[in-house]
Amino acid sequence: MPAPQLLVLFGSQTGTAQDAAERLGREGRRRRLGCRVQALDSYAVAHLIREPLVVFVCATTGQGDPPDNMKGFWRFIFRKNLPSAALCQMDFAVLGLGDSSYAKFNFVAKKLHRRLLQLGGNALLPACLGDDQHELGPDAAIDPWLEALWEKVLRLYPVPLDLPAIPPGVPLPSRFILHFLQEAPSAGCEEPHEASPHPPGPPSEAQPFLAPMVANQRVTGPSHFQDVRLIEFDITGSSISFAAGDVVLIQPSNTAAHVQRFCQVLGLDPKQYFVLRAREAGVPVAPGLPQPCSVLHLVSQYLDIASVPRRSFFELLACLSPHELEREKLLELSSARGQEELCEYCSRPRRTVLEVLCDFPHTAGAIPADYLLDLIPRIRPRAFSIASSLLARPMKLQILVAVVQYQTRLKEPRRGLCSSWLASLDPGQGPVRVPLWVRPGGLSFPETPDTPVIMVGPGTGVAPFRAAVQERVAQGRTGNVLFFGCRWRDQDFFWEAEWQELERKGCLTLVTAFSREQERKVYVQHRLRELGPLVWELLDLRGACFYLAGNAKYVPTEVTEALMSVFQEVGGLSHSDAAAYLARLQRTLRFQTETWA
């Protein structure tokens, strides 16, 4: 009798949902279930009608949106012509990952659960709603939910009695095998990021364009607490095209010092080459890795050794550890009862994969190379709003980058991998190429020439609006109102001279809020209230579109509250009518947001 087949499908933006999906796969395999774990965009969704047992793991992004790798599936599953009994043969469960500080907490998981029921699916359990805000993170909800899930699944799909479960301390086979080569391949074998800067076809994650960096300029004052860079790339010959509101994805690299330390601690030779093979047929080999590949390339371009490791990292490390004391500690940190200690050791101080390995040297030195890709996630590309228009700057692409750096109780300051890497590149010292590609963003601007736009962009949130203003001015569209906020006029007022010149020409209405220049802090939401009559006239009489970009934690709530008060005080609407008016703006895409954590 064949082992029951479980399909785990995930929609993940930052890797948390993928990590949870892979945990499900591992726990299923330990229970001797046949398991496939796949990203939703790599699964042929029409095959769902034949799947008996599926667990969906999905994050909620932005303002209640599905992750990028789930969008095609989302459109398909909500098609109105799907029969109401389409999934009547499927037992399913939904595991959601979200943050309860957002208004639409786990919106995607809740909506998917309801939709699968509408299509005849049989829910094994209520949806699990993991919460980043919980002191123990999403695992506080996931741990008990998984226990209930396995109990239910094994009752419905019993495993043959002669297949005992694999105990937690025993490592599962690695997904890949690294065959080390006796000698380096011939000189003609090039690796990505070191190869030709002109890839065939449109640039993508699999084949990014190696864009020459032509400028890297600090645009905050010398005494300002934050280093913000305006960076420009030359995209000549790339076939890249973009419009205002689009985003560029950049694939960063680890620092040479971190790569060297990692190789030392694990006893790896960076000059050695290997060929990667999947252990099971049908499993795709790691995308983006050349064949053959050097250890140097794997560690510098692929393994995210600067990320904060998840609980699964400690679980696998404990299985692989030959050192009794280190293994004991790792088992404790990966157990359900050790989650507060793990949070204290790892999550709160933002300790990295490399730092943890240095803390467990006997274990690190014994890690078989085959397990590297199971243990350490891939470096994920970082998305930046494009801050320039092709109409204004042909063949150029600009971004505004706040360099992430902060202190924790650890000696070394914490640094953002991509922003620090970009800031360290100096095109004045010689050619610098950065792997990038473009995708549509969350903002789309009106096609009709006489539709005004109101844009609210505090801090680096102003970046996509600089692209929009440049594009609209080049098209002769003058109904542009920009609310910009920062701390100090002389320290972080991005593009001040450019905005003032456009104001002088009558192409822009600029409203500023400098929060620290007076005793009472003044933010963009205060300016929106002050200019309520203008905002109401543009929205209600002239059909304007409203855009917001910035920090997802505070900005959307405060700006929404300011708009609600304008609708009530200036528009004379009741609270419920104002809420309905706002909902209508959102539904008709006259209110759009692009926010990030």
C-alpha cells in the first residue's frame, strides 16, 4: 500500500511562509507520509481537482494582499465560473501568517479558507492564524494547530504499520547532494554575476541584468542620523522598460569578510567546485546556481548567512551536531518550551546565521556540505520603488535607499544586507555592476490626462511619486499634489530644488511637514487635515486619485483617519458614509497604497 500523498502549497513574500511549509513537509515525512512542497506559482493549479490532501500556507502582505508568488493562483481560485463542487474530493487545511498590528490581519488565509469551502472542499481544521506580534511569534499558534492536524490526517490516511515514524533527533536525508570536483572546471565556465552583462531575453530573477551603477550619492545631511542614498543605474541594452509605480528587484551579495569567516568555521575551501544533484527525481535543482558552482559563489551569492535564523535552523543543526553540550543547547532552542529563550538569544538581538554557527563551533565544523541548502535559506532579492521616469531620464533607473543600521545588545551593529552592500559600492573607483530586474508595483497612475493625483509620501516613501511627477510632467499633466514629510528641511528634504522648480512652473502643488522644526511634531496627516477643503474638492468634484507610500506600521492608519475626518468635517458625511466613501475609493482604485514593514 503506497504512503498517503500530502501536497503543501505556499505563498510567501519574505520566506516565513516557505519556512513553515517546509516544516510541514519535514514533519509529514517523519510520519512516513509522501510529501510534496511547492510554491503556488510553480504548481499547475488546474490539477487541484485531483488532489486528495492539501495544506495551503500563505502570508498576507501590504494591506491584505496575497504574496507575489500567489497572485496567479489567487486570480484562478476566485474565478466566478468555477463549479461549486470543483474541490469536493479534497481535504484541506489553511495555515496563515500575518501581523495583528495591521487592519487586515491574516486576510488572505481567512478569505482562502472561505473560498475553498465554497468550492466543496472539506476543511480538516479551522484556519491557523499565526501572528508575528505574539511574543513567541507565529509558532505560538502553529505548534498546537500542527499537533491537531497530524492527528486528523493520520486518522483519515493511516500509514502502513510496518513504517515507524522517524524520531525528531534523526536527520532526514538532505534534499541535495554536492559532488565535489577534483579540479576546477575550464576557464570558459562562467558564473552569474561574473558573466556577460547582457543576458538574453527580458531580465528576471533567473537571469538578472548586470546594470552598471553610475552614481551613488548620499542625499541626507552630514549630521542626519540616517544615511540615505540616491543610486542611479544605466540600463542601456537591457530591454528593461518601466512606468511610474513599478519596482526594481536587486539581488545582494554577502560581504567578503563574512564569506571568509563562514568558510573558516565550516572548514570549506572557497576555491573548490561542485555539481549539485537533487536526491529525489522531479525535485528542481536550486534555481540560480550555476553548474558546476564554486563554494565561493554559493556562499557569497546564494546562502543568506546574514539573516536571522528560524527555529527550523536550530532543529536541523541539533540533528547534525556530534557535540553533546552543543546538541543539548540546540535541542532546547528548537523545542516548543524553548521559544522564549530562542527569542532572547536570536530574534531580539537579531543574531545572524553566521554568528550562531560561530557560537556552536563543534557543530558548525561537522555540518555535511550536502545539508547547506537545507540549513540556510537563499538570499532573497530586495524590492525598491523606482524613483525616476524613463521619459525624464532615458536608459537610467534611480532608487532612493535608506541604509539600514541599528544597535542591539550585540557588539556588532546590525546592518541591512542589501542597503549596506549598495552603499559600499563606489562607481568612482571602477566599474560596478548590480544584478537587477523590474516588475509591476502596487501603484498605477491614471491614463486620463485631466485626472488630478494626490500623493502622500513621507521620507523615502516619496520615491515612487518622484517617478510619477516626472512622468506626468513629461506628458503635460499638471494636476499633481504632493504631501511630503521629513524631520528637518536642511537634512532630509529629498529633491527640494526639483520640487520647487516644478512648483514655479505650475506643474506641482507641494505641501511639506517638517516634524522636528517646532515644539509640536507636525506630520503629513496633520497637513491633510489642514488642507481638507482642497483634498475634498479634488476627490469629490474633480475625481482625483489618492496615493500613499511609506512605513506600513503607522502611516496607513494615521492617513486613513485624517481622510475620514476630512470626509466628515468638510464633506459633511456621517461616520458610516465616510467609511463607505473610503471603501468605494479603494474598490475603484482611486485610493492606492504601497507600504512596507
